[in-house]
Amino acid sequence: MLKIVPAVILLGLIVGCGPQAARAADIQIFADPAIPELSGNYLIHIDGLIEDGDADKLEAVVADLPKGRDNFLLVALNSPGGNLAEGLRMADVLQAAEIQVVTDVMGFGGTPADCASACSLVYLGGTYRYLQEGSRLGVHQFAFETDDIAAKSETTRQVQRMAANITDLLSRAYVDPGFFTLMGKTAPEDINWVDAETLRKLNVLNRERVYQENDFNLNDGRMSLVMSSVGMFGIHRLTASCENGTLAFLSETGVSEARTALTADMSGEQIASEFEFRILAQGYRTPPAKHLTQGYEEDFVFSSFSLDEITLSALSTAQTMDVRLVRENGLFLGSKFDLRDGRLSELISDCSGIVGQHPSILGGKPDNEESLSPVYAASYLLAVSEASPKSPVAQGDLTLEEEALARYLRYLEEWSLPNAEALTAMEAFYFPELYFYGKTLSREELMDEKRTFAERWPVRQYTAQPEGMEIRCLESGCLVAAFVNWEAFSPERNKSASGVAWYGLGFDARTGLIVLEDGKSQKR
């Protein structure tokens, strides 16, 4: 019997420090009013065989949730399948929900899991679909078995209706019909575990992006390619225009949907003037040859730019192109455009005659970071919240919680030191690889970020407020978060800033090193 367990969950702080212990079947509701500004995210774990009545249970849970694009329903799936018609109905319930729906495949606490057969249809009910590392999505043919000759005509009609309903679901989910072909190629007694790359190509696995449209336009003899990406943080458009053998680009980044999460303290004009503009070709970073303008109008930041021949050559063979507006703390607005249809390559070749080369010609390390699945974040944090408050002794008479708190406070103290001392101390705090505000960085990449920030703000002071402090530990690590008063000053620029941040650090239990840094800041 399928078990659907609703749980109010608070996002914004994510721990990802190792494999999780198995959980018992019963999952309790977790709610924490201590951080009200991070509410509005709801987690449902769906575990077990899908049977009659499960869609009604899911519909009842969804009906009680608040409506609106500021709220998210995070659905974790772990099921071998079951009743196909019921799976379709559950997908319909999710698609009809007046709340943003994110699906992923995992067990409780973010452990890898399988989602097969009817479960794969429920998965498609999510507007945004992730696949936890190690998890699998499986498909096969559906079948109605009967030995009754008189019933065979009715069975044929059922099969036809089911095929039509699945095709309709794929269309509404913006999934390539090739996914239905994969189902039909695998016998009912077998499972085709579809690899992640195929799922991405078919737009089954779409992460933050719902869909992308690439269209050629011809106006006054000028050929343009308009790429439009619609996703979790709004609409992003990139236009490449050819005129007299020269390519010019215009980026339009929607900021209204992302404003609350990333830029609540900034106006659109400030975003346009203070965010750094970046271009990546298949992860390889390159500055625009000429960044002409950047401004703000009607909830869009627009940037016009051109690219040199080497960058255009790299884009001719690249599978993706990132256009980003990057804040000094590493958070960014923008979109990853899919170039695999070859249209941008065609435009570059026709317009300028440039021959494509591999993006590695741009040099450096590719930045192929992807944001962490919000379903994983919620499920892991729920597991942390349910951990026993009694922890093993870490060092001497200190518990894991006490040791983690001591490291947290020492970190704030040492990051408040002058640059030379602070940066030396920071290198000793971090794990070789970690999650930094939703992206994966190496320690070296993180230190580059820290150095840039320290040079911009050489005088800093961070002090944790004791009220409302959160400390949660599992055997694999601890999360410490608190409201932190911060002040920063640049004597050279004669500028200052201050505010309060909800700031979290995740520590690996074995090494004591930081494996996560995340938070939300509000300037004064």
C-alpha cells in the first residue's frame, strides 16, 4: 500500500555530507516556526506500490496547501509502480495543483531510490523534475491481460485510451514523445532504466527549466535566432542577430520570479548596475568581447554584448550556453540555454564563416555546477530534524553539537580578522569540495570567491545572535545556523554595508570541515 506523508519543511539551509541511515516507514510531520521567512515549502514522500485510492489521498493533501507561485510542493518518489491509471491520476493532481511542484526520486533523507512504471508517470506531474544521484527512473510497456475473448475488444479500447492519456501527459509536461517510444520498446516483465543523459534530451529531467524554444526570425533582411527559456525563476530570452557579417547578442533576464529568493533587498536598477555579467560556453567562462549596455525595464534586466571569434568558435560546438548576472556572494540570475539543436552553430557559420572548435579552447576549468535538488534539500533537512538530540561524544567531553557550535563561532571570529589572517584561516576550515549557496565548488574555487569578497570589503565584523540558534546533527555531520549581525567597510571606496543574515554552516563529523555554506541576507 502506498504511503503518502505530508511534511511542512523549511528550505534555505542544506546539508549534504554523506550517506544517510535508513529510516523507519512512519514519517512524522516536521514544522519549525523559528524561521518563518523560509516557510512556504511543503514536502511529500510517496513510498510503496501505487494502488486504487492513492490519487484521492494525494488530492486531499494538495487541497490543503496554500496557493501561489511563492509556494513549492516538493515530491520525493520511491515506488516500483503499480496501478497505471492511478499513476496517471496522481500526475494530473500534481499538474493541476495551484502551487509550484518539484519531483525527484529518493528515499527518506535523500537516499537513492527507484521510480518505475506507474511511478514514472507521477514523476512527470512535476513542473520541475530532478533525479537524485544514484536514483533510477524506469519504464516498460503497459499491459491488460485477459483470457476472456469477449473482453478483448474492451481491453483494446482501454489500451488505446491509456496510450492517449499518456501522450497527453507528455505533451502537458513538455516531454519529447520519444519517451513514450522507450516505454513501448521494453516488455512488461522488464524495466528500462533510462540514463540521465537520455532523460535530459527528452526533457523528462528538466531541473529548473520547464522548456526552451529556439526560433529563427527574418526582419528587414537581418536574420535573428531567439532562444526563450521558461523556468522556475521566470522567463529568459537570448537573441543573436546577424548584420553585415557581425553577430550581436541581446540577453533579457526576468527577475520578478527570483526577486524574493535572491534579490529581495535590491531594485531592478541595482541588479543591472551591480551584478557581474558572465558568459559560459559548455561551462567554460569567457568575458564578452564588448559589453555594450545593461539596464532594467519591466521586470527584465537586458544586456547587449558581442563575442570574439574564439568564443563564437567554442559556441559553435558547445551543447550549452550560460548567460548569468552574478552577485558578489556567488548567487546568480540567468539561464542555461540548450544549443544541441545546432541553430546557433548554423547562424554563426552562415553569418561569420567561423569554424567550430571544442569549448576547451577557451582555457581554464569548466564550471558545470548545478543547483541542488530542493526535494533532496528538504528531505535531508527533515531527516536531520528527526535525529536524536543526544549525540555521541565528539572530543573529550564535547558532544557533536557543542563541537560544531564552537567551530561555527570560531569561523565567524576568524572571518572578521584582517584579510591576510582571515584568508589563511579560511583555507583550513573547508572540505576539498562543498555546497556553496546551492552550487558545488572545489575549495580552490571557493577561496577565489572569498578573496574577491575580502578585497571588496577588507573590514568585516560578524556576530551571531544567541536567540533562535539551530544546531542539528546526524552521525555524518552537523548543521549550525543562526541570525548573524554583519558589517562591512571599504576604506578605499569609502563604502559600508550592514545587515542581518540567517547564516548556516554544515560540518562533516569525521573531519570537522565545512561541507556546506548557505544563508539569506538582508541589508540595512
